[in-house]
Amino acid sequence: MNTMTVSDFKAHALKTINRVNTEHQMIVLTKWGSPVAELRPFQSKNEHPVPGKLAAALVDEQDIVTPFGDEDWDAAQ
């Protein structure tokens, strides 16, 4: 985690913001050694869900309503 004092940030704000944007790393701003703020790269959030985005994460269990067959029932007991 990168840290920077508030006074250094004030002196080099534009350069620091450009560095955070290009390196995609967060910087913690400190004042008297205590963290006071985080400067992190912007991440846009999709407002609308994307259809099928989680399709690969789902597992198809076939028929979950029909009871066990005889061989499966004996094994499940």
C-alpha cells in the first residue's frame, strides 16, 4: 500500500492523480502519521445487469424434484 502525506499530495496533486489512474493502485493520504483518506482509481459500475453474465457459473443439476431411484436411496441412507 502506497502512502503519502497530505502536504505532499497538495503539492503534487495532479501528478499523483495521473499516477493512480495509470498504475491502478490506491494511495492512502496521511496527516501526522494517521490515515485520513484513500485515493483510488475510478471503477465504473454497470447500472444495467448484463444478461448471461453468470451463465458459466451455474451448475445444472438436472431434475431435483423427482425422488431418488432405489440404488441412490440405499446409498443416501
